[in-house]
Amino acid sequence: MSAIVILVIVVVLAIIVIGMYNGLVRLRNQVQNAWAQIDVQLKRRHDLIPNLVETVKGYMKYEQETLEKVIKARGAAMTAQGVAATAQAENQLTSTLKSLFALVENYPDLKANQNMLQLQEELTTTENRIAFARQHFNDSVMTFNTALQTFPRNIIAGMFGFKASEFFAAAEAEREPVKVQF
Amino acid sequence: MPATGMYDLIRANKRNSWLLVMVLCLILAAVAGAGGAYFGGNDPLPSMLVFGMIGLGIAMIGGLTSYFMGAEMIMAVSRAHLADEADQRQLHNVLEELCIASGLPKPKLYIIEDNAPNAFACGRDPQHSAVAVTRGLMDKLSRNELQGVLAHELSHIQNYDILFATMIGILVGSIALLCDMLLRSMRWGVGGRRRSSDERSGGGQAQALLLVVALVLMILAPLFAQILQLAVSRQREYLADTSGAKMTRDPESLARALEKIAADPEPLAAANRGTQHLYIVNPLKGLSETQSWFATHPPLRERIARLRALT
């Protein structure tokens, strides 16, 4: 009799553990998927930059330093490992690109260049996509981390070695979230 | 992030669309049945049933067509063509960014070759939706303003506002077309009847039938105008404005876009009674927007003020 009771308890416990484990895996996959979406856009930006430098070089004789900075920031962003380090390197790249585009304003010929206009549009859209994808990624991380750190899932997480994910930090000059009231 | 009460809104939009189709089926069946009874002679019941069934069939076919092909029909009526991916890079980019922000699939993107700045969305659900912008909108608005307008349209898609708006648009459009045709044929019919005096009895009967149909339409027209107003209740436009602003986190750009559209004097040639309620700003200029039966949109000044209050 008592053997049956013990068996039932063990089976129920096993089912609960399996359910929690699967839930955590699902949330972790969502985070990874959200990250993949950011990654696509980051790669896209890295691919655009050599083209940009090539276009700008002919016009900007005296701004080599700024161009060097962009190339260096791109290199650092491409080799960065992990979410936090990547976020930092990418934000650095964003700010060097900003100062480059500020300089472009001084070159009317370059500004009117068809190739340049296209590149500018592609970089703008890529940056917007990164911003929107980051929002989605951080939402997923928040859900995953909360599930991971609350009782009793934190026990399961400890047993199977789940680790909290890092947030993708935004650069300083970000659009503020809008407060909506209905 | 879904807006508060979004799911109630989606449910209401689906329910209203069903109701609309069912009411339409009943009305058409009843009108056709009455017609059948009138021409049925001594034994009106069989012809009433047959005509009633035919009316019901026509209504059902109409409902199914506008459900499955509504977006294409409205785009054709609005003289819109698909936007080329390579030529319209920026427009496609802006829409794709917003799809990332909202998690919606990318709608089909159309362009209307007209200088009046305006835009609308239609379709039956987010998977089968379409957005149209005018050439004037692309020329006159900045990139961020364009993004605000498209975010407003995507909010309509997300809330299923497009479903009801599309169905009612095709219905009102068909009725308006029918009314125009009828009016024209009656005007010509007066001249034509004199010549064919030997067919007087047949012509007289057809004339009477036309008169009855015209009468029914005249009675129904204000009713549909009322429904049209419901389709674009102020609440829905405000909601699409705010959720659009929430999507882009930039209410100021949408406010500026609305200002520019409001200040533009050009009317939109391809807009008509059946499609006016779809647009972000009512394209039929000359109607003062605060009053009247035809005020399908809330006053722009109020919409802009509400957007500015968000920042």
C-alpha cells in the first residue's frame, strides 16, 4: 500500500519537474530566437560599413580619423562575445556612425551622391530594426529571467544549470517609451 | 505589447462583421422575396420563395467575395498598384521595421499615384492585409512622419478594424454604384419610353420595379451611413493613433504628419463614398469635419492634441 503511495508521489513529482523543465527550455528558446533576430540586423550593419567607407573615402580627405574609428568599432563589434559585450561594442559603433554622418553634412556633393543616399537609408532602417528587435529581445529576457529566479523553478534551474540571460542595454540617446492611457 | 482591451476590440470587430453579413442576407432575401410575391400573380408563394432564395444566394456570394477578395477589390477601386521592392526601398524598409516592432506579418504594400497625401489599410486579418499610401504622402512627409502614419495603419490591422471596414466599404460602395446607375437609367428611361409606346405595359412594370428598388435604397442609405460612422468611431481612430505612437515611441511625428495631411488642399481623386472611411484622414475635402452625417473621422485638431499629450 505504502509502496503505491510513494510511487504515485514520485510520478507526480516527476511530471511537475518535467513540466517546469520544458517551460524553461521554451522560454530560453524564445530568448535565443529574439537574439537571432537582433543578430541578423547587426550582421547586416557590419556588411554595410565597408561599402560606406569606400563611398565616403573619395570625398573626405581630411576626416581619416573618423573613418578609422568607424572601421575599428566595426572590428570590435564583430569580435565581441556575449550579449553585454556585444551591446556595448554595437553602441560604440552606433555613436561613431553618428559622428560620421554629422560630418557628411559638410559635403554637399557626397550628400547628393545616389550611392550615399541608398547607404544612408539602409543604415537608418537597420538601426531602427535593431532598436525594435532589442525591445522584443529584452521583453523575452525579462520573462525568462523571472521564471528562472522565482520559486520553485529556481530549484529546477539550479539542478539543470539554466543561467539568467543578459539584457541588451540601449545607448544613451534612446526614444523614451510612450505612456499610453486608454 | 497588446493594448488594453485589444482582445475585446478584436472580438467586437469580428462580431460586427458577421452581423453585417447576416443582416445584409436577410434584407436582400426579404426584398427579393417581396419582388417575387409581387410578380407571382395568383399564387405568389412559390415565386416568393424562389426569388427569396436567389436574393439570399446573391447576398452570400457578395459576403464571401468581399471577405476573401475585399482587399484586392478596394485596391482596384482606389487605383492602387503594388509597390516595387527595389524602387521603393524606403517605404518597404519603414513597413518592415514596424512589423518587427509589432510582431505582425508584413502586409502587401500599394501605392496610389495621387498628390494628395493619405493612406489606408484593408483586408480580412493580419495574414491577409494590405496597406496603401499615396505618392503625395511619400513626397511630402519625412521618414519619421511616414513611419507614424504606417504605424497607425498597422494598429488598425492589429485590432481587426480592417475586417469590418473592408466589408462595410464594399457594401456601401456597391450600393452607391447601384444608386448612381439607377438614377442614370431612370433619367434616360423617361426619354426612351416615349419612343417605344407599343411596349408600354412591359416598360411600365419595369419602371415600377425600379421605383420600388430606388425607394428601398433611399430608405437604406441613411442606415448604412450610420453604420459607416460606427465603423470609424472616434474611439477607433484615437486608439489607432495612440497604439501607433506606442509602436514607434514617437507620437510627435504622427502628429506632424496629421498636420501636414490636414493642411494639404488637394482632394484625392480615387476616394469615394465606399472607401472614404478607410483613410487616415477623410479624403473627401469640402465637408466640414465637425458636423454632418458624413463625419466619419474625429476632428483632426483633437487627434493631434491627444498625440501631443502623450509626450
